[in-house]
Amino acid sequence: MAKKNGNIIAVLTMVFLFGMISFVTNLAAPLGNIWKMQPQIAGSNTLGMMGNMMNFLAYAIMGIPAGNMLKKIGYKKTILAAIAVGFLGVFVQFLSGRVTSFPANFAVYLTGAFICGFSVCMLNTVVNPALKILGGARSNQYIQIGGSFNSLVGTVTPMFVGALIGALTPQSAISDVNPLLYIAMGVFAAAFVILLFIPIEDPKAETRGEVAASPWQFRHFILGIIAIFIYVGVEVGIPGTLNFYLSDPNSGAGMNPATAASIAGFVAGTYWLLMLVGRLISSVISGKVSARAQLSTVSAVALVLVLIAIFSSPSTTASMPAFTGSGFEMVSVPLAALLLVLCGLCTSVMWGTIFDLSVEGLGGATEKASGIFMAMVVGGGILPLVQNFVADKVGYMPSYWVIICGLAFILYFALVGSRVKKA
């Protein structure tokens, strides 16, 4: 009974950490809207996405060391170290609002985003192998439950930022969202204290059957880390660029500049809400529907949705609920926005299914594989940066061809590349 209770505590802890990962990650894109409006940046989408880039760049540096740290000092100490680093990262971003000169304030902000990236990388390195091992045959289901909480937090974060910012002007500043940063630092501090007193034993991996000396022996793992690189870029790029598109008075989206930032934040938040819905559905059906079948279906549907969005006319609109700054109401947005938001249902299950398929048959090499996975999450910074560079050159909707290419590879991985095979 004691072992079962300890297992439940460990699982609930990992689910909570999934939420903290989402909160830190989803601050980047809406805060980028503030930096875009600064006169020195002059509306550059590429520079506006630099905070997101720095957040994910940390994965490339910390991914493999985080896996080694997990193996050397264990799960609990890695979690505590990650939370302490997260507090520091949010505090540095808060300090950027106290610096008045440009580019010093922008450099401080990017430094804070980079430090936060170290935190979420370390947390991600812990939660995925932990749920994989603790869940056993139900591992994908556990990962999807954790992902559901991740999506819930991801839903409210851009909504809160949008509501706090109000109308975007050249006078908008990071200090406008200080209440959210205070909450973030409080949550990190409280989590650190609470987790000090929660016993978290390192889960033991099954060692029966073949144990791989290195995950690089497996072709499906190599293709899997490419798929995860692309997936995180797709997941972040769809709502992040959509937020920029709806907030930009020169984008052709036809939004009222006085309410565009608030509405854009809620529309982007709806994407993450649908990710929550998709992960809840997946957590229920994962015992009956294979990870391969789920990934194949959602990547194909997402391809269709994004293609229609690219070719739809901005004058064709749809209604969505949103906060306009004074209250909630149904607002008109381009049909493309609704179609891209619906992609949240598709991307919702991709992380768990790609991870599950990629580490299949790796045995004792799973922890090392998790560290490599974390390094490849840098795709969440690189692909959105590429997409917004394209958006600066040819427009927001044509930039979604970057997303199309990514989804096509994920579909290939689901159908062919995920078959367990030695390299």
C-alpha cells in the first residue's frame, strides 16, 4: 500500500511539473508582442520571437547534460535544481522591466528567457522518463494526462498576458505583466518548499529483455528525435505566429487595434485549450488506440487544416469567444485563425505519441534517450524563428508552408519511420 501511495504521489508530482513547464514556455510569445512594439524593434516578427528562441536554445545546450544529471543525482534533486533555476529566470525577466534603456533591457529579457529554458529543459528531462517508467503499459496514458495539465496552464497564460497588456502601444512594457511574474516567482518558491518534503524515489526501469547500450543504435529513435525537433516547432509556431498575425494592425487580419492584443491572446489560448481537450481524449482512448494510429490520424488532419487556412481569404470570417478588454463576447476573426486554432486538437497528442514510439525497445537507454530528446526541443525556437522570418518577407499566411513541411515529416514518421529497427 505504501509503495502504491508513493507511486501516486510521484505521478501527481510529475503532472504538476508538466504545468510549470507550460507556464514558463508560453510566456515567451505573448511577451514578444510587447517587444515588437518597441520603436527600436519596429514591428519585426523575427526579433519579437527571439525570447522564444532563447528559451528553446537552452535545450540544445542543456538537453544531454540534464539527462546525465538525472542519472547522477536522481529525480528529486534534478527537480529541485530545475525549480530554483526557473525562479531565477523569471526574476531576471522581471528585472528587464526595471531597465529603461534599449538594448540593455532587451538583453536582460533574453537572458531571463534563456535561463528559463534551462529550467524547463531539466523539468522535461525528468517528467517524461518518470511517467514512461511509472506508467508501464499505461505510460502513454500517463504522459497524456500530464500533457492535459500542461495544456490547461498553456491556455490561461497567453490569456492573462493579453488581458494585462490591453491595447499594444510603443509605451507597452514588460512591467505591464508584473502581476503574472510575481505569481510565477511565488509558484516556483512554493513548489520548491513543498517538494522538499515530498518523498520521490527514483523509478526503476525494467531490465528484462534486450537493453540497448546506446539509443543511437536504433533507426526509429533517430527519426523520432528529428520528429520531436519538428513537432515542437510546429506546436509553438502555429499559435505564436497566429498571435502576431491577429495583433498586427498591418497584417490584413482586420482586427480593431484597441482590442487586438486581448483578442489575439484569447484566440491563441483557445489553441492550448483544445490541446487540453485532445490530451484528455487521448488519455481515455490510449489503452485501445495505438500511439501510431493516433499520430498518423492527427498529423494528416492538421495538414488539411493548415492548407485550407493558407488559401482562405482574410475577408472570410468566423466567430469565436474572446475577452475584448472590457468583457467576454463573440468576436469575428479570419476563418484561417479558427482553422489554425483547431490544430490544437491535433498537436495535443503528438509529443506523447512521438516520445512513446521513439523510445520503444530502448530499455536501459531510455534515460539517455530522454536527454537527447530534450536537446532536440530546440526546434521550438528555431522553426518559429524561421517561420517569422518568412512572415517578415512574404506575409503571415505564406509562412505556414513551414508548418506544412513539418507536418508532412511527422506523418512519414508515424506511418513508416516509427517501426522499431536497428540503425
